[in-house]
Amino acid sequence: MKELVIISGKGGTGKTSVAASFAALAENAVVADCDVDAADLHLVLEPQVLDRHDFSGGFNATVRTVQCSGCGTCLQLCRFGAVNLDRGRAQIDPIACEGCGVCSHFCPEEAIDFSPSINGQWFLSTTCHGPMVHARLGIAQENSGKLVSLIRKQAKQIAANEDRNLIIIDGSPGIGCPVIASLTGADQLLAVTEPTMSGRHDLKRVADLAAHFGSPLAVCINKWDLNPDLTRLIEDDARQRKLPVVGRIRYDRAVTDAQIHRRTVVEHTPSGAATDIKKLWQAISTLLSAPQTPKNHP
């Protein structure tokens, strides 16, 4: 079983469009949407949810006002300014609360409950291209890295149970916690970038992150023909780092048309960007089938 993670240094580079097309081109694969903060792979693949589960990534403190004596102990101990006194009773702001549990632990009246919070949901689904695991994190909720790890675990379990040989992961943009949770231990990373100065800069950060975790990284430039000169600079940057440049994808309005019709571009049209993505898939498949060197982790 191999894991392919598609990432990008910034949002809007076409990462999800590539992931969706790979799902359509692959055989015997499981798809996982690990971009849990802004999940949108389901908009193209249209999964039918078979099972859904609540996700708890932390805890919430709540006051039982009838039992509260208004002593102010929690107000003094809270370092996040989440506690205030109203009419002699403590109240906790759920937005400011960091879920540390100090107020509940030291409350002399034992008037503060400290219970798991529901931060989102995760789903086991089916698509016309095979099984899919995805999630929806609530607005302003945290612990996206923990949710990503859960999604990957479930995808691996499905792949093992159904004897599927590939997991295609749509990772988060950037280099933060959910990205790290998406890529550690993966067999191959594909960074989708764009020919802009921010795209070039953020690709360098992604390359540094991949190198830190010893994860093999390949590079693809989307909409390369909008700035051929910068495309060449990005490709030079990649080669200096000994990163394979496995594809260029042209700018093509058919990509947007396909999204409007809730389809992948490789299903929507046989030419243009679809041809480029098919070539990219062939190159990635070759990398995945090559003997893997041992993974190094710090």
C-alpha cells in the first residue's frame, strides 16, 4: 500500500483539482481529504455518506451556576481571560477558553464541568471512483492536526480491508500542523505550485518541510503558461534541490467548467489541461512504483 499526498505552499494553486483528477485516473485507490479546515474535494467527487462520526479534539469548561458560590478562584487562575463574574456567578467564554481544565480542577465547589467538545464530523463515503474519507471541522475549531491523523488512519484501514494499493491524500496548504499530520511517513509528496512570486517562495518552505521529515517530494507547476519565465525559475529552484519536476499544467478554462458541472477535468474533456494531468499521473505512478529508500524521521 502506498500513500500519495498532494500539497501546496499556499491555497488556490489547483491542489484539490489535481487530487480529484488523480482519484478519477487511479485504479483500486482510497481518497482522503485531509484539508479539513477548508474541505472541498467533496464538491467534485460528490461522495455518498455511508457513516458519520462526531470528532472531539478537546474539552470545554462549563459552569453549573446553581452550584457556583462566586468565590472568584477560577477568575484568578484563568490565564486566557475566559472567565468573568456576572451577578456573583462565574461564566466562561467558550471562544476564549483554551480547554486547559485548571478552573475545573481547582474549583472549591466542584461547580465546573470539563467535558469533551464536539469540534466537527468525519465521514466514511463512497464515490464513483471508490471509497473516500473526509471531514468537516467546525468554524473556529482547533486540533485540525488530530483530525487529519484520524482521517489518514481510517483511509489506511479501508485500504487494508479492501486490498487497495493506493491512498490519495488531498493535504492542507501551507506548512502548519495539519500539513505535517498529512505528510509524515507518506511514500510520495507532490507539491502543486503556480508561477507567482508567492508560489515560488512558498514552494521553498514546503521543500524545507519535506526535507526535514525525509519525505520524497516532486513538483508540478499549474497554469505555467501564464508566466513562463517564472516557471523556469521555479523549475531551476527544484532541480538545485534535486527535486523531480514531474509536470506542467496549462491554464485551461475547462477546469472551471468541469468544477461547475461537479466533475474532474479529466472526465470533462479529453484535451488541454486534462492531457497535462494525465501525463502528470503517469509520472507520479512511475515514482510510486520505484523502489523506496528508507524514510528518515528526526
